[in-house]
Amino acid sequence: MSVTALVENKTIFGPIRSRRFGNSLGIDLSPALKQCNFDCLYCELAPAATVDKQTNIVSVQTIIEDLKNALDEHNNIDVITLTANGEPTLYPYLSELIDEIAKIKGEREILILTNSAALIDEKVFQTLLKLDQVKLSLDAVTPEVFKKIDRPHKGIEIDILTCKVQEFSQEFAGKLYIEILFVYGLNDTKEEVQAINEVLKTLSHVERIDIGTIDRPPAYPVQGISYTELYEIAQMFDASLPIHIASRTHAESCVSSYTDEKIINTLDKRPLTLEDIELLFDEDSKSRLKKLIETGDITTNRIGNLEFLVLSKNLKRKR
Ligand code: SF4
């Protein structure tokens, strides 16, 4: 495998202010072209044949030099995010790169955004254990839906992949996030959501489960779902799971009236962010919510960078 230092393609991008992860400096581990072991229907990159290894490779030295320059320029970075035009775990020197970043990162944390498939490879599995934060995508758990939506490289089987995700959640000491992207008519069925729910219930130490939908032009002619549908899907998951609706682009006006009792029942089942409240509550309901906050029945709880409204009694119970 020949190493091509793609100096003309910038490996560093950002900083990006992420609501979920703070100030992030991104590293693109495939800046010249899409190299991915999936060809997801919803991908924001153009369709491309899947690969199981990178052939167009940037050197570790190039990335570290670019990163040092960027860190000198931006002194407010919370997280260094490993990503790619494609799948970052296909980068063949990932372990060495993480070790080199660790030497210069200071207090900043290292995060990777991955489609999870490479966890099947023991070397990648061990490499990801070294990170501070890992976000795994898991769009489907039944073979049929997985193949339809994520169009994986041959040999990637969802049953093995979900076992590896479970194993990883037990061994990983850092912050683990799961992301599920819902596509209309594919993984938004009751059956698939229930199957995903069963897998999620078996995971340990998951910080947050972000559910979202298509919010950029997709590679293939598929459609996202509405915020209301996302909200309904969120209700279908087990109440103990830290589900967070991440996608706002398809937000539509669906405000309705909530009595005190309905507010309490809703927050008892699922903590909501202020943004959720804006999308769900009419003005009178917001006033009722304000009063419940003033009386101390409802309080806020910060998880990572997000603030959730929760029942005070639930917060005490968890302590
Ligand atoms: S895993 Fe990511 S980069 Fe790869 S095809 Fe899917 S959305 Fe695109």
C-alpha cells in the first residue's frame, strides 16, 4: 500500500461549534475522495462503490503537522474529531495517529464518528478503546433493513456487528454515543424500532442515543421523516434509554396544549430539551411549564453540552 501525502487536500476543518460535542476541530482521514465500507442511501456524499481498505492515504506526519498548526491558531477547542469522506476507521494508521494526537492534544478529548462496521476487526476494536469519545452509528439491526439502508461491503454482517457493539460498550471506558438516522419507509417501522430497542437495552454505559433524519441532500432518492414522526419513534424506545432527538431540519409546527399533568407525564417518560419544548408546546403550555419550574417540580439536568428538563423527583431518585 503506497502512502500518498495529499498535501493539496486539507485534512483539518473547523472549528465547528457543535451543540452536542462543544468546539470541535475535525480531521478528515480521506480528504481526496470517498472511501467507505458502506454506501448508505442517505449519505451526503455522492454514491461510490464500497471498499474495505483505503488506497488513497494521507501520512500521519502530514495530519499531525496540519493539526499542530490548527491548534496553534484556535485555542478554544474542546474536542478533536476523527472523521472522513467515508469511514475513518479504514485509515490504516489509525492507532499510530491516535498515539501522536495524544501527545499534543493537552486537555482536549479525541472523538471518532464511525459507522461501527470496523469493530469486527479486532485491531480497530482495540484502537477505538484508546479514545475519549466514540460515536457509533446503528441505523438498523435486522439483516434485510441493514442491507437496504446502509448497503455494506460484502462480508459485513449485522448480527456480528451488533455483538461487537455490545462488547465494545462493555469494554470502553470513555463516553459512548449511538446515532440512528431514520429514513422514510425503511428503518422507521415499528418492527425495526422495536428490534433496535432490544439491542440498545443490552448496551452498557451509553452516554446518549441521538436519533435524527436526513437533513442534507442524500446520495439516493430517499426521504427523511418529520419531527413529529421522530418524536413518536422516541416514545417507542424504552424509557430508560437516553434518547435525544438530534435532527431539527425537518422540524414542523406541531405545537399542542399540555396540561400540568401531561407535562409531568411527558417529562417522566422522556426528558426534553428547550428546543423540544419550542417545537411541541403552545404558549399557554410554556407558561404552565414555567410555573412548574418555579415550584421546583421540574428542574434542568445538563448531560454533556445539552440541558434537559426533568422531573425533580426523578433526579433525586437517580442520585
Ligand atoms: S457510512 Fe457515512 S460516509 Fe459511508 S456511506 Fe454511510 S453516510 Fe456515507
